[in-house]
Amino acid sequence: MPNRFSRRQLITTAGATVAGVSGLAIGARVASQNGLIPPGYDRLYGPGETLTYASQRLLTRHSLAREFPRSQISAKPFANLGRSAGKEFEAFQKEHPEGFANWKLTIDGLVSKPGSWTLAELMRYPTRSQITQLTCEEGWSFVAEWIGVPLAHMLELAGIQPQARFVAYASIQPGWSDSIDIADALHPQTLVTYAMNGGDLPIGHGGPLRLRVPRQLGYKSVKFLTRLTVTDTLKDHWQPGDYSWFAGI
Ligand SMILES: Nc1nc2c(c(=O)[nH]1)N[C@H]1C(S)=C(S)[C@@H](COP(=O)(O)O)O[C@H]1N2
Ligand SMILES: [Mo]
């Protein structure tokens, strides 16, 4: 027998595949009616990704990323500097010989009080510290204590408007911008961090300022943060690349 599958088995398999696909399509419709569609669904996502996003959102809307005891903090956290900020930092240093004193975080978009905050100003707000794991999509991870102001606090201060659906964020590195939905933006563990393991946030780990999104993979925790833009669409803020937009863990 040349084939391992009989004709009948082939037909059954094909039928199951079709049923599976239309099941996904129905799931996507249900998700759409419940506000669980990831951005750009029509163009960028298929039913499979929509279901991943929708089921994660239903399960994790209120869940916390695991926090670890102090004894679990990694002794030698890996600073992934491979594609990091060399020339952008040199440019910043030329423009700002006085250093990070003039580093500013700008908040704009769908907010009633857009503005810019220096590091010293950010440090006066309520601080949250948490010990969580940063997991790279390449398979390595480390546990560190992250210290900063909750993103929710900054969005409140800036007067986030009710039609907000996403927060897009940018760094001094042109390729390193990203976005999260409001569920993650207002999540209590999402922090604008300026310190790590009790000291300043090292440049290798994104100092002086980094967005820490512990419920998603490491690449969503963008280093050298400069801008947050509140928006109701990602049309101008996100393009499909190597990484998927939603990276919930
Ligand atoms: N600005 C910027 N942010 C970034 C990156 C980067 O190269 N530039 N790398 C991302 C990736 S892929 C990972 S896994 C983590 C690594 O964080 P670490 O350097 O603190 O280990 O940062 C993320 N944020
Ligand atoms: Mo990564």
C-alpha cells in the first residue's frame, strides 16, 4: 500500500479540519461581540490568534504575574544588549551633557492633561516594587526586583479619557516602540521603572526608564522609555513584525 492513510481516513481528516476551522471562525465572532479582538484583526490576525488573545484575556483580566521571594532574585541578570542602544545613547549624551537630569517621559494622546515628567518628578509619586521574572522569547529568563511608579498612576495623572483602548510607547530607539491594551496598561503590576534590585536601573536593563509589563514576554518591556501615547487605535502605532503583538505569559 503506497499510502498510510486510506481514502476514507483522508476524507474524515479533511472533514475534521474544516470543522475545526469553522469552529475557530465562530469563536472569533463571539470574541468580536465581546471586545476580545486583538487590534488589526481584519488584516493581521487569523481566528487562531484571536482565540489565543480572547481566551487569555478572559482568564487573565484579573490575574497577577507571579511574584518571587527576595531569595530568588537572579545573582547575574542577563542584560540583553545585543540590539540595544549604543548609537542612540551617544546621540542623547551629546544633546544632554548634563546626563539623565533632562530625561523626560511624555504622555500624550487621549488624555486631558498631556505633559512631560522628569525622573526626579516620577520618583516623587507612589512607588511600587515587585520581584518578577523577565522571560525572553528566545528561552532565557531572570528574576529581578523592579521599582517604579504604576503606569495606572501616570495615566490617571494625565487624565486618561474613556475612549482609550491602548497605550503605545516609544523609546530612544526608533525600532523599539510597542503597545499594550488598557487591561495591561491599568494592571497594578505594569510599572514605569527607574530602579532595579535596590539600585538605579542599569543602562543595560533599560535605564534610566523602562516600562515593565510582567504579564507579557520580555520584548514588551521596552527599555529607554520616552513617550506614552494613549489611543483608541493602533493604526499608526503598530506594524506586524517578527514578534506577535500579544505575548501573554
Ligand atoms: N529599547 C529596547 N527595549 C528592549 C529591547 C531592546 O533591544 N531595546 N530588547 C527586548 C527584549 S527582546 C528582551 S528579552 C528584554 C531584555 O531585557 P534585559 O536586557 O533587561 O535582559 O528587553 C526588551 N526591551
Ligand atoms: Mo527577548
